[in-house]
Amino acid sequence: MGEAFVQFLQAWSPLDIVLIAENFDRFLLGAWVTLKLTFISLVIGGTLSIPLAIIRAGSNPFLNAPVWAFTYLFRGTPLLVQTYLIYYGLGQFEWIRETALWGPVLSQAWYCALIAFSLNTAAYTAELLRGSIVTTSNGEIEAAKACGLSRAKRMRRIILPSAFRRALPAYSNEVIFMLHGSVVASTITIQDLLGVGRWLNGRYYLAYEGFITAAVLYLLIVLLISRGFRFWESKWLRHLYPQEAVKSKSGKGLASFRI
Amino acid sequence: MNLIIEYQGQLLSGTWVTVQLAILSLVIAVIFGLLGAWAKLSKNLLAKKAAAGYTTVVRGVPDLVLILLVFYGGQQFVNQLGTLTGLWDYVEISQFVAGVGTIGVVFGGYMTETFRGAILAIPRGQIEAGIACGMNRLTIFRRIIWPQMVRYALPGFSNNWLVQIKATALVSVVGLQDVVYNGFVAGRSTRQLFTFMFAVLMIYLLLTAISDFGLRQLDRKYSKGITRSDDG
């Protein structure tokens, strides 16, 4: 029965499903690399973005200008070029090649991708958080002031917790964009999900199988992430729902990426 | 800096390819976006389902995966179809066509959502008023929906366009001689990759800054006479 099924697939399926099944463990490994890369970048970038967002929301021009320049540069240019700049570009400088960081970190594709992705997502997340910090309702801040909370305490106890929640829908988009962006890793020799697809196609001279398998797995991951965020939003944004429902009519405020 | 000047021809021709790629794919994206929004809002269940499937796949799969699939797979598919039907001989899909087509169709998915939201934002009563005045559907679209849709869609459209310009960089992976590819080749042959990649970065920054400025002007034009309650 099993053999007959395999023969049927080999004869009739437009894709070489048997070959995909044989190499499926590689695809799972690639998916794991993609997820790891995305997740670590999001953690590092997210952590970096919090102080950057606070600076951008504040009014100190000496701090604001360099952070603005950083976010403008990273948001205005392609991730591919940023990654190339770090991976291929840094080796141009003699003094970088002589530092202790060169061998174990800066000459490794994995770390270069991680650095580029982290900085990229930090820039996007910082601007997104800034928007959400700035739009904190004035009444909440006034109430905190009336209670005698210091600036730092206001930020920590009142503004940030509410800003994080309100940033959640937009952040879910950023997470998916980062996952999509992580395919850039395959262009600098990393065997991520797309890297495995390219490897399979290159090895067996195929045109569809590797890419289609990778595409399906990416789609699956995206669906799971957006489901996860929807659940999270229903949990953390419940107190905002009546307003959000009104807002969503004008297409503002809610995540544009819903599938 | 001297090297950049020496290689400015390559960088400029690459930039021109990137600009063409971005603009042509934008045209396709707008067409697909309008069709998609129309399908999503229509009463036809099949059109609705098809549009939902389209936006899900196109926004769920990374653009580079689709570019590679279209460039390598599309070629084979078109030729197999040609052999099967006997209608055409060997066809070659160039990197440029694959890039324009894929990026256009992918961002058509994002445009669909933007346009759909913009059409939904138009108060229903205005469309009913148009019907009551005896306008036909085309007139309603032209006189009532379109002018307001543009205004509502502009923020989302701007955002999509800025993402799209940056997405064009990915076509260099299949060997299209755009600004990234040319910059990379020049950088490798002179062993000055940082310099050249930084120059490419600046070119993209310039392109996005110009677009940003232009779209702001457009936004101001279409928002004339409208009071903004906040800075959005």
C-alpha cells in the first residue's frame, strides 16, 4: 500500500514530493535557524529600542538627533544592503580585522546577520514605541503627577506599560516583517529555511520544490505568529476594545497584517 | 570617495534600474490592489475567497522566496506550458521581468488591504446619496469614492511604497544589475566593499527621502479643507 502510494506520487505529482519528504528534516532544521535568528534579533533589538524610544519621545536635542539619525538610516534603507555592509564591508578596515572581535564574531555570517537584524528591528521598534509613548493619554500622566510620581517612575509605572500594550498590534507586523527579512541571511551563506530550499534546488537541478516547500513553511510560521498575537491582543488590550472597535472603522490603530 | 567617482557610471546605471523596477512594480501593485479591493468588497463569494487567498499567500511568504520561485520556476513553468500547448517556443524570463512582476504582485496584496480600508472609511450614506441622485456605478466611483479613497489610502500607500523601494534590493540576488548588484561588484573588484555598500545605502536613503517628501506634498494637497484632530 505504502509503496503503491509512493509510486502514485512519483508518477502523478507535479512536485517531487518523495524528495521533499526525504529532505524534510533539513527543512525543519532550516526553519529552526530562521526562528532562532528572528527571535534573538527581536529580543536584542527590542531591548535596545526601549531607551531609544524614550529618547525619541523626549525633548533633549543632543540625544534626540543621533537617535533620529540612526532610526532614519536603518528605516530608510534595505536590510539586504545593511547586512552586506556589515558582513562584506567591515573586512575592508585593517583595524577591525586586527581586533579580538574579528575572528569569533565579525567574520562570521551568523553574527553579522544577527547584528544587522537587531539594529534594523531596533530602529523600527523604537519609532513604533515612540508613537505609542507620545500618544499616552494626558489624563493618565496628570494623574501620575498628582500622585507625586517622579519622571522615572511615571515612565516605568504608567507610560511604558500602557505604551507596550497599545504598540502590540503594530509590533505584530514588525515581528512578521522581521521573519520575512530574515531570508536575507540565506544570501550570506546561512542555511536558514530559504537557504535549505536553495540548496535542494541547486543540488537536484529543480525549479520549484525547494522554494515551494520553504514558502509553505514560512506561511505556516506567519499564520502561527499572527494567531499568537491575536490571542495576546485579546488578553492585553481588552480594556481598549470598545475604543479600538470604533477606531478600526477608520483603519487606524489596528494591525494592518491580519491573516 | 575617488573610487565612488570613478565608478559613478555603474552606480548611476544601477540606480536607474532600481528606480525603473520600483516604479513599474508600483503600477502593477496599484492595479492588483484596486482589483483585490474590488474583489474583497464584492458580493461574489468566489471573488472574495480568491482575493483572501491572494493576500494571505502574498503577505505571508517572504518576497525573496517568491522572487526566486518566479525567476527559476516561472521560466520552467512557462516553457512547459508552451511545449504542452504548442503555442509558443522557448521563452526566457529576464531578471527584470521576474522582479517587476513579483514585487508588483506581492505589494498588490498590501495595496489591496490599504485600498479596502480606504473604501470602507467612506461613509455609506454618501454612496447611497449617489444612488439616490441616479448616478451609475462608474460615476459613483469616479466622483464619490475615488477622491476620498485617495485621501484615506495615502498614509498606507506611502508606507507600502517606502517598503517597496527597499524590497527592490532583493532582485539583485537573482543577478539583476541594480544598484546593489553594481555596487557589490565594484566594491569587490576594488576591495572596498564598505565604501561601496555605504554609497548604495546613501542612494536608497536619498530615494526614500525624496519619496517621503513628495508623498507629504501629495497628502497636503488631498487633505485640503480637512481639519486634522491630531498629528496622527
